[in-house]
Amino acid sequence: MASAPTVKHLLEAVALEVDGAKHPVLEVISARKAAGTLPGQHGDGHIVALSVEGGGMRAAVSGGMVVALEQMGFSDAFDRIYGASGGLFNAAYFMAKQANYGSSIYADNLTNKQFVDFGRLPKSLFGGPPVVDVDYAIDQVMSGERVVDWDAVIGSPIDLHPVAASLDQWCAVDLGRPQSVEQLRAQLKASSRVMVFGGPPYEIDGARYYDASLFMGIPYNLPLEDGATHVLALLTRPTGNVRRGQTLLERTLFAQVLRRIDARLPQAMKDRIEIYRSTVARLEEATRAPGAKPPFAYAVQPSGPELSQLARDPQIVRSAAIAGMRAVYELAGVAPQFVPVLLPYG
């Protein structure tokens, strides 16, 4: 399959360098870039993981972040990539070296009623078409309008770890490195099947899945459990913003809908708020004060207002993507006012 078009940028990104002295994670990826080594051939004894958060339309933020990583020459700096929900979409484009092409899907292809339509809510609560149509995003957008080089993702030397919430194992699970395009598409759907708004759980071989946020909104624990020595985490909520408490609608109507699927879901939906806050706190602490030995973690967080999970305004979504891109470029000391010209939006 031919590679998708690339976009020329106005800064000579390859000349930009991240200050590795700031943190062990930045030190390792900087050294790998400087050495020009490829995944599987780094020979430094480290296992470096990239963790990409989603969060519905907030994935536009981490979409901008992987654009900056790609443009700065870090595409080959990672051994493993863990993606959850829309973060998995971004991971796929990044692994295919199409990040600057795929990042535009949020503002250009998903701010429409084909993807999100609240008018479908009454029927969706009783088995009708979902409010959020993930199948449209994967089968039409990523497979047609902004086609992923699927073969490049499957054949990449970097290990892809799609993360989803398993209702059968009752935890976040690694769905395993995809061995075919069909398997990867199924994993994308499982990882991004939003509770209530996305319809019933997605099934793979009889096992039921919801999007990873039910048990692990930020795919951070799994890389550590798998032995990663360094984790670069791309977060989609701004610094200082933590997940808010449940709304009245979530505590009542949504809880009732979820209880019909699994009696444990309403409590799990409530518990995930504290799980998320705890994960962010751990990542922020590891970023501020890395320990003396691995594992090390560094969190990249955007600034500015938080993007809604179901945002529909293309300009607001673009601004959030730019904020994500800026957050990565600031690691190299790039002045914020120059960053918006880099994003591939006409």
C-alpha cells in the first residue's frame, strides 16, 4: 500500500534537540536519535515505551504530540507503543510515519454528525445507532478518507500494544501485537468503544471490551508490568486539570443503562475517576523527581483549556491539537508562537 502524503513544515525540525539532561527519559530518546539506531538495534539495554492517552476527541491533543515527535526525528526512538482509545489511532499513524497526516482526522473528519450525533441518544439507549460511531472512524476515515498505511503498522519493528477494558477479566488488558490488518481494526474498535455513547461492548472471539478508560485511562501501568525501563507518556488533559466527578446523568440514567450490561459497571465508572487521578499524580511526581534507578517516566501535558471528549467545533479541536504539539516542541525550547504554523491544516 502506498504511503499517504506528507506535509512540509516551516521549521527545520530535524535540527531541534531535546535537552536530555532534564530527565532520564529525555536523555535516552535523545541519545537514540543522535545515534540514528533503529528499533531492535539500539543496544543500550533499555526498553523505552511510548504511552499515548486518548479520551474521545481529546485524542486530538496527543495527535498533535506525535506530530511533533515525528517531525523532531523520534519515530524510531521507542521499542514499544501503548495506545488507548483515540491514543491508539494516533499510535497507528505514528508507527506508519504518517502522524502529520493522520492528526487532521479529529478536526477535519470527526467533527460531524456521522461520528457524533446526540440526536441518536434516545434510540441508542435501547439498542439503536450509537451516539459515537467508532466504526465510522475506523472503517471510513482511517481506511479511506485518511487511510492508514496498515501494512506499515503491522510490519513495524516497534511492538504495538492496544489497550482495552475487558469485562470478562475485569481489568485493563493488552490485546496483543496485531498480526493482521483485520485484527488491528478489531482491536481499534475494542479499545475505543465508549460506554453508553458507543453502544454495547465490542466483542472479539466472544470476549467483551469497552474503551480502556474504564480501568486505565492512561496506559502507564502495563508498560511497567512488561518491564519498560523508560516511559514517555503523552497526556491529553492540561497540567493541573484532573478528571472531574460524576455528573447527575452519569449517576442516574447512564448507571441504569450500564447495570443492564453488567451490575458492576456503575461502580467501576465511578472508581475510574480516582484511578485516573492517581495515575496522573504518579506520572507528575516521576516527571518532577525521577528516582535513582529505572523505571523512569516523563509526562508531557498540554497547556490551555481542556478539550471536551465530544467536542464538535473544528477550530477548538485544532487549537487543542496545536497545544499538544506545542507541549512536545517546548521540550526543545521552541517558542510557542512558532508552533501553530507546523500543524498540517490548510
